[in-house]
Amino acid sequence: MPRLNTLSLLLLLAASGFAHAASDKPANAKERTQARAQITLERKDSEARLANNEKICYQHFAVTDCLQKVRRQYNTEERALRQRELAINAQEREEKTANQRASRASKQNDFERKHPTLDGGALNQPDLEQRQKEHDEQAAQRSSHAPKRNAESMAEQQQRREQDAAHRASSQAGKLDSKQRAQQRQNAERPDNISAAQEEYDAKQEAARHKQEAHEKRMKELEGKRKAAPLPVPQ
């Protein structure tokens, strides 16, 4: 029973702490950042408290009822934290929308100061004519510059292609020259190589021939000795 009372007291304190925290409403971006950090800490505390309370429940006789109680409390705390997060997000969206509206209103005010209006909200005729003239001049300037820019771009591209082609041709010529020089060196060295190889081959053939003649000579000598030896006398 004392353990159950302690558990109930912990749950009550946690609930009161969440209720107090939920009543605070951040007023600006800095406070919202702090509030989100506080929510993260409280969520970690809630999860640690759940794990500890579950351990306590396993020491009770009515384990299932105890677990259900502490988990209901955890879910309540989590819902409260989530509601606070949603409220912060909503406040942030509202502030962003208000800032965008204020920015648009400021731009509109600047435009109206630069372009006074007559009764009825229409722009003065001289202003309209001046704006149309400026617009036409800018469009004509862009149109006149477009062919020049296109021609310059095409010329630059053609120049790059020619440079690339010249570089490839030079590289290819260098490779061919290198191959030709290597072939020339190989051709210049070939007669000596052939002569040396031929001499080595002839020497091997001559040695083999001498060896074969010596072997045949020894065989003939052995054959002659066998024929000259007398036959054994029968006993």
C-alpha cells in the first residue's frame, strides 16, 4: 500500500506540472524555441517516469491494473505535450501570415506614394503614359540585345568547339608520333635481335648434334665389346 500511495502521488505531481506548463503561451520566436526545448525535456521525463512506474507496478499484486493506470497517465501527458506543440505551430503560422500581410501592405503603400491616384482609384494619366513608355523601352531594349547575346553565345560555343577539336587533333598527332618513334626504334633494334637469336639457336643445334654423335659412338663401342666377349663354358 505505501508503494501505491507513492505512485499515486508521483502521477498527481506530474499532472499538475503539465497543467502549469500548458498554461504558458510563448509570445515570440525565441520563447517558442525555448518552449519546444522544454517540451522535449518533459517528454523525456515522462518516458523515464513511465519506465520507473512500470517497474513499481511489477512489484504489486494487481500488476495489470497498475500498468493500465500509469500508462493512462503517460498518454494523458503525451496528449498535453502534443497540444502544446500544435499550439506553438499554429501561433508560428499566424505570425508568419501576419508578417506576409504587413509586407504586402508596406509594398502597396510604397507603390501608392510613388504613383498618386485620382478620385476613383485610377492612376493619373501622365503616370500611366510614363509607365507604359518605360515598359515599352525596356521591352525594346531586351529585344535588341537578345540577338547580340545569342550571336555572342553561338560564337563562344563555336570557338570552344574549334579549340576542343584542335586539342584532340594535337593529342592524336602526339600519340601517332610516339607510336611511330617506338616502331622506328623497334625496327632499328630488330636485326641485332634476330642475329643474336639465330646464333643462339645454331649453337644449341650444334651442341645437340655433338651430343647425339657421342651417344651413338658409345652405343657402337658397347655393341662391339659384347660381340668380342667369349661365351661361357657349359658346366
